[in-house]
Amino acid sequence: MKFNNITDVDKFFEVVDSCKGRVELVSQEGDRLNLKSKLCQYVSLAKIFSDGTIPELEIIASEPEDVNKLLKYMIQR
């Protein structure tokens, strides 16, 4: 699923951290990075939200309940 214009990065990562299964960022090259890893959150996304906004992300969640949780976040923000 694609996410656009994430402006509250802290809240986004709170939702990711609350997920039970794997939540992965898919890079433009097709690499998958584990977003539940704090190291990946800080290092791999530093360039994406250097201005305080994440313009677009492709996310894969392994659990259906996590997909629903992420979608709910996007709808309610």
C-alpha cells in the first residue's frame, strides 16, 4: 500500500511500532527495510523526511490487522 504526505512522522512511527507483524518499507530499488527496527527508522528514512514530511512510501504489512491499523491512521490523520 502507498502512503502519501505523512506530516506527523512521530505518530506514523507510533502506529508502526504498535503493529504485531512485520512492517516493511519498499525502496524504489525493490529492497525491503524493516520499519519496526529503530535503526532503520532513523537511518534509512532520514533522507525521505529531512524536511519534516514524507511525500510517498510503499509499505507492506504482514498481518491483516496491521494493514487495517495503518489504513485507519491514514484516514484519521
